[in-house]
Amino acid sequence: MAWLRRTIGVIGVLYLLAVWLDAVRLTALERALPPAARQFVQVAELFPTASPFVIDWRARGWSCATRQFAEIDVRPLFAIRPNDKESRFFRAMFFYHRERRVLEALDAYITREHNRLNPADPIGGVLLLSLRIPIPPPGSAEARFRRQSIDDYPATVERRAWYTTSPDERQARCVEAP
């Protein structure tokens, strides 16, 4: 049985060596191993095209009083699991952020519901945007997640506007608002 333990040990060392050689991109290993065996050593980079960012979807409302955009919290408007990425708002923005009809429907819904819940501070429209928050390197200390306002993020965090209510529509809604 000693020979079996040694054989398994050698196979284990060779396997770990093959994983390491693949991780450092030794191309000779790719040529030496058949495709079926190569699949088992390509574990060091399981997601080579994974995004280095977390996408966070946000909304700013056009204040009828101040005539400027300010961040609004849409979590109460999308009540299913409102504090995580299972929110309907996150889902809609993730899958349909390039679909004008969907964004217009979100605009109408958010504006209507925000004004219903906050009649003293009506909005005339929205600016729907994404934040690209960098994922820290593996092993670095990271604080527990807490929601920050858009302005609390450093300027290095990319902000991209996907939809803005037209100025005419904002004006008309502000005239109609109570």
C-alpha cells in the first residue's frame, strides 16, 4: 500500500504543478495535454472575462422646487427584497437599460409613486444612471456593504446616465404636481 500512497502523492503534485503552470500561462502545457485533461487544470482563471466592477443602479429626481436633479431612494418603490440586487429596479435596469420604452415606463412609475409618497417635494422626472464601482483586489480588507449616496463615491467611480426625462416633460409634470 505504500506504493499506492506514493503514486497518489506524485499524481497530486503533478496535478498542482499543471494548475500552476497553466496559471502562469506556460503554453507548452496546453500543447502537451489533450483537451479533456486540459479542462481539469484550467481552474486558476475560471472567469477570465469577469467584470472588475460592481454595477449599482441609481436614480436622481428632478425637483420641481429647486429645478435640479437630486438623488432619490427608489428602494421603497420596488418592495420585493428592496435592499439588494434582487430589487425589481435593479433587474429592470440590468436587463433593459438600453430599451427606451422600458425606461420611459420606469420614469412614469417612479415619478408618480415618488410624488404620491412625498407630496411636499414633487419631482418632474428622473435621471436613471449606473455606477461602476471597482471590485477590490482579492485578499484586501473590505468593509461590510452599506449604501452610500452617489456623491459619496470618489470621482474615479464611473457614472453613466442611461435615461433622462425630457425638459418639456419635466416642466409639464411640475405644473401638474400638487
